[in-house]
Amino acid sequence: MGAGKTTFVRGAARALGFAGRVTSPTFTIGRRYEGGATPVSHLDLHRLSGLDDEDPALLEDYLTPEAITFVEWPAIAEAELPRVRARVVLEHAGGDARTITIIMAGA
């Protein structure tokens, strides 16, 4: 919590050309940002204990082939996530510092 996940997604969305407001989807499960070079989806699955009791289409609007999707707490929906290209791990490193580890798929 508070590691900078939304700040990271905000920076990625800006890099992909989205100029609007980027906010945490904690209470809405997901947000979709369009208008840049590539649509960006941002999911926060922290409040879910799993997907078994959820609508099967819950993630459908966010996990589209043309979008780059960022998923917070991905273990909750591991089986539903299509091709994962990279995992980004953000960790507190004291004060305002963070350690960012990027693990490429297949590495």
C-alpha cells in the first residue's frame, strides 16, 4: 500500500499520450484511459478475494487486445490475465524512495 502504483500508471499513461486525469481504481475495480496512442487499462483487484463469485465479464472491458493493462494485486485473477509481458514490483525503500523491479515474461 502506498508504494506508488497509481503514480507509476499515471506516468505510463502520460508516456503513451494520455493527457487526462489518472486516478486510483480502488473502489471501482478498473479504469480505462483512451485518447493517447494506445488505450490504457488500470485494474486494482485488492478488494476481491477471487473471481469465483464475480460476474464472469467483470474484467472484459479492461483486458482487450489493443490496450496496455496494469493490474494491481494480479494474483487474484492470474488465470484470467492474457499474455503478461512484464511484471513491475514497487517497494518502499525508505522515505519517498522506491525500488522498482521489472521482470520480463520468459526471463
